[in-house]
Amino acid sequence: MSNPRVVLISSPVKPSSANSQLDRSSQIIDAIRQSLDAIWVGWSATGSDAAPRGSGNNESLQVRVLSRAQTTALSAQLNSQIMWPAFYGRADLINFDSAAYDLYQNVNSQLAADLATWLVDGDVVWVHDYLHVPIGHALRRAGVAVPVGFLCHAPFPAPDQITNLPRHEEVLRQLCAYDLAGFQSVDCRRHFEVAAQRVIGAQRTPDGLVGPFGNVMTRVQELPGRSRDIVKRAQSDIVRASADHLRESTAGQSLIASFASLDQTQAIIERLRSFEMLLTEAPEWRRRASLVQATLPQRGWLPEDTQLRIDVERAFTSINGEFATFGWTPIHYFHEPLDTVRLIALCRDSAVGLFTPFSEGVSLTAKDFIAAQQSDNPGVLIMSNLISGAARHDGALLVNPHDKAETAHAIRLALSMPRAERYVRWRKLMDLLDKEDLVGWCHDVIAEVLDARASNSSRALS
């Protein structure tokens, strides 16, 4: 049987490589699109005052252009004040706007209606993240019978937290309209299953949940890394040249690479203060080690982000002011995304990768760090023990990001670690990455969506 045509639903669609090379979400979806030779359908990032339009049905990217007012409402009200706070456990930030929520439902219904006009038997739809939760149910209402799967990129909140989301019952019912729903971790999957049973009366069966719109199977989906691509690119001339420049500009110091979005959950200040504690308690590393903190301005819609940036920059300035000497800067701070070349070059030549958020479902950047390392002199990965699945990363040093003393000790241990031990730890982590195959994973997911749909259809006929 030939491979089905796969349609990915994710917004915003960013067809320009210049725009997407700094956007990790776009990179992930585009990698999946290429792996499946799929069509990526979604809304534009900016909106237009012109009439809504599409880009044609035979292109690999299909951009549905909403009005600027709609795009602003979905970004500023729906995402920033409703969905993001609900899914990331920040109920204190929820500011429900019924008009924005109704728009969210309506534009998804319209997108489903558009899809219904050209989807054919044999197609598979794979919906990504909470901005498109209503699509599955909307497709069913439009009479579309093709298999439809869903992957939640955000952590799914605990049952007692999802109730903070107004109209959460509707969101749970719509998730139960999918043939297969995937979540970042076992805990996230359990949160959804328990919430669906408690709130909307879904029934647990050996094959999944039977909800008001049918049956949904659930599974854990961890996005694979891009180890093969990163390894290849780390050896490229352009990355080598960038790494050479990095070494020259930092005078050959041991570098500690740290990347995080400007987000309260990322423990940025805690990382800076942990490094400060290292310099205080282990003065032998002064002038020998530097922290490179790249803080991505991923959001701009939370008022607290402005204060967080101020606090981070104050900490950065304070630490550099206390410890900097002529020819040595303790912390190199960037409030901007790093392009792919610079990111890989930094990963390639850093002695330590410091990835210690308070909460994150998967850590793809940590995987990039491991894949980019040089096998003859690898660095050490330090990970938060609060990251889902961190315990299986045998070879990383695990720390609690709330414990600055523990993190400082781990940095010191990593910087002092003999090469032989570093290699053993890196090899264990690299072996895990070598088993990951994005193309295979994508095809496995689609196969499971097809199987789930077949099971649901046969059950409906029985």
C-alpha cells in the first residue's frame, strides 16, 4: 500500500527559511513535514487587511491568511491570556476573553470546512498543539472520515489545574474527537485521561477513552532529536569557522552553554546565580570559564516578561561587575536568538551544556548539545531533574534548578571531569540519540493514527 498523503495542521506557518531558522517550533514542524513529504496547513503569522485566502492545494505549505484583527486576538488574548497560562500551570495569568475564545472556535471550524473540500479518502490529518484543538471535532462535524491525530507540544495540566480554564469541558470533549492523541510524557497523558473521565464522563477501555464524540487512543510522544543532521553540520566548514571565531573571542576559556526563552519557567536567574556561586566558592575557575547565556525573546505578551528581562540583566550586570577582569568576561549575555550555525558552533566547543528549566516537556536543545560535541573531547551535559524523562538520560548530571549550590557543584564537577569519564557519559547519551530516527518516528505515528481509526471504525460498525 502506498504511503498516505499527510496534512499537518500547525500555526503560524512560516514558509520563509529566514524567518524559521530562529524559530524552534517552525523547525520541528518543517522537519516533520519533510520527513513525511507532508502538506503544512495553518494561519499566517501576521495577518492581512485583504480578504482571507489560501495558497493552493498542491503546495507543501498552505497559508490561510486571517485578518490582522483576528491574528492579534488569537495571539494577544487567546494564546497569551487563556491557553498558555492554562496549559503551563499559570492560572494567575488567565484573563478570559469570550470573544477571543469564540474566534478561536470559529476560525478552526472554518479551517476544517476548507480542508473538507479537498481532503480525500486515504489522507491523514495530524494536528499540532493547542491552537488547533477544535479541528478534530470540526472535521467530524463537516463529515470528514479520514484518520485524525493530535500531538500536544505543551505540558498537559493536572486534572485540578485544567479546571482553571473556562470552558475546559469543551476542550476535553474536542480532544476526545481524535483517533489518536499524543502527549509529552506519561504524566501528561495521565492528566488528560483522568480529567476526561472526571469532567466529561469519558469511559476507559483497553483501546483508549470513549468520549462523547467517539473513541480516542492515547500515547506518549517525545519529539526525536536531529542528531544525524547536527553531527553532519557540526563538521561543516561554516560551523568550524564559527567555532574558531568563538575560541578566539573567548581566549580559549572553558565555555558553559545555556539557552532559554525569556520565561519564568526557565530558571534563567537561578543559572546566573549558580555560576556566581561557582566563581565565589571556586575562584580557580575565574578567568578560566565563561557562561554564554542566550535568552530568546520568544514572547512579548506577558507583562512579567519585561520585569524578568530587567531582573536577568541586573543579575548579569552585577555578576560581571563583581568578577570581570581585563581580558575576561564571566558571562556573555545575548537577548536574541542564535542562528543555527552559531548555536551548533557554541554547542560543539562548549565544555558544559547547562539546561535546567523548572518545567519543560522535552529538551531538544540539550540533544543538539550532545550531537554537536566532538567525540575526542566531549563536554558534559547538566540537566534539570524536573524535565520529563530526564532520569533516562543516563550520562547527564541531574540537578534541581531551585538548588543553586547543587547546580554550582555540578558545573564545577563538569569543568574538572577527566576526559575519559566525559567520553563515557557522552557516549551513553549519544547512543540514546542514535536510536532516535525522526523519519521512522513520524511514520510510526501515522501508522498508529491509521490503526486507531481502523479500530474505531470497526467498533462503530459492530
